[in-house]
Amino acid sequence: MAARPAARPAPQPTRLEPQECLDGVLSAQETPVGAVVDWSRLRVLDPGDLLALLPAEVPFATSGSTGPPAVWLRGRGQLVAETAELARSLADVEPDALVVHAPLHHLYGMLFGALLPALLGRPAYYTHTTDPLPRSARRLLVVGVPSSWWRFDRAPAELARYERLTVTHSTGPLPSAAHRVRDRRPEIGLFEVHGSTETGMVGRRTHEHDDWTLAPDVSLAGPLAPGRQALLAVRSPRLARPAGGDFPSEHVLDDVVETVDARTYRLVGRGGKTVNINGRRADLRAIETALRTAVPTAAPVCLLVNDPVRGEWYEVRTHGGPHERKAVEEAALRLLPAWQAPRAVLTATRPTAT
């Protein structure tokens, strides 16, 4: 019997200077996948040092999937204030290193994946979710995306190497893999944040079944009566300003919440028919309109579904037979950007009501 080939060793990361990494993020929105950055070389000793490294404002673009594409400008003081609050919130984690799966051009990725390790003076490994975790650290903070949990669900022995492992999450609902991982190893820490490009961090929690607690500098702007359900409206000094506009005094998110008290809320749903795909929200009604215009006889309908890797996704149900289903599949390929593609196009036996 032929010998089994030896396992291929993990590729060694490229070492990148922190200033080069930060310049790449700020100027070209680059994520240096395959690199390790020792952020201690910047010698950031306090938030003031971090402030001096940033331009006056940093732009963050929304995809335009739930409205017109927009650029939101965040002042360096706002970015540093949020980074300092994250460092305080994660003080007990005391990571030796960070592993970053989130793209750095998103607000979540820049805060957790670049500014936080710079403030902490810790090395950060920028990897694909399928890459092995570094063996050199004992206490690891993973800046996760939904597919991070899918990977960890299939690598329990790898997780057991660490004295402390904490995973952050900020891209929609936790996937089922996260619940399986934490059920098996409840000592794996979770730090989950809720917010948006426009607001930054609004709420946070450390257990998936807990209510959300507002960040210290955030307050509810809407009705405060316990049990009241409404769109989440907040006030915060960290609200971004639209390009060409002023900083707003409050912002209304498209999340429906139930007020527990003045500092706590529960997520109930969304005000619109949207799906969060790896941190970007897509308007399912707009997708339906595009597909129905292209293939009216199929009467396609978009349905939100749970997904084990992404947390949530959507499927398209059509009326008719194989011909209509194929026409809808082709229309989706032609009309939608790749990240908005449906998980599947299925044939229903009768038209599905919206």
C-alpha cells in the first residue's frame, strides 16, 4: 500500500511593518492577508499616540444595497474613543496576539483588526478563516466573521491549545456553528458588538442569550418604556457624518428592538426586508423587483434563511418549472453583484406570497 503523503506545512506569514499596513488600510483599503504585523513597533503608549497616527477623518463606504451608496466620515477622535472603549471592555482577555479574519476597510475590521492591536501593542495575524491558528500565542483574540465559527467547529483540537481564546463577532446573527463550539467549550469567550457603519458600536454583550447593553457613550433616543418595540434610535458622540453633511445628533437604525430599560435592549428583527451577508446588508425587496422584472412569469420571492456558515442568507422561490428556475438563476448572475447571490433558487408548486 502506498504511503500517505506528508501533511503540507502551513505557509509562513510575511512580516509587514505596522506603518506600511496602516498606510495601506487608510489609502487603499487593503487587508494584508498572509502577513503578520507587530504593532508594538509603533510604540503607541496611550490613545493620544494613536490619535497622532490618523488623518482628521477616515471615510467608510456603504454598499448601497439598502439605499443609495454613501460615504460616511468618521473623525479620528471618534475612532480612537471607540478603540479605547474596546480595549477597556477586553482588558480581562489580555491577548498575546490577534488573528484577524475581518476585512480592514470595514469599520469593524479597522477598529478590531488594526487600531486595537496598535493600542494594545500586540502582533496581529491576517489570515483566511481556513488557515491554521498561530502556535506562538497562549491567549488569542480572534477578530471573527461568521465563517470563522464554521472553521472552529471542525477544529476542536486546535482550539484546545490555547490558555484563553476569545472571538469577536459583529456581522449579523451568530451562525449555528458558534452555538455548537461554545456548547462544547463554554470557556471560549465571546465579545459581540451591535451597530452599523453610521453609528459604530451601539451595544455589546458577552453571551449570545444576553440582552444588549449600550456602550457607555450611547443613549436611546426613542421611547424608553420597558417592553416597547420600535426601530432603534440612538444618540452618541461617535455618529459618523455623511459626505457633504454635518455630524447628526441621533441616528435611527433599521433594527427593531424591545426596550428592557434605559441601558438595555433586545433585538427583535429588522424594519425592512433585509439580509446581512458577511457584514453587508442587502435589500431583498429590491432584489425581488429586479428578478421579477427580468422573469415576470416565475414570480420570484426572496426568503430569509438561517445558514450554518454565514449566519443568515436568502433563497429565491419561483413559480413554474425548470425553465423558469433556470431563467431566474441566469438573471441573478447577470443582475446581482457576486456577494448578493442567493444561496439557491428553488421551484415552488404555486406562487409564493410576499
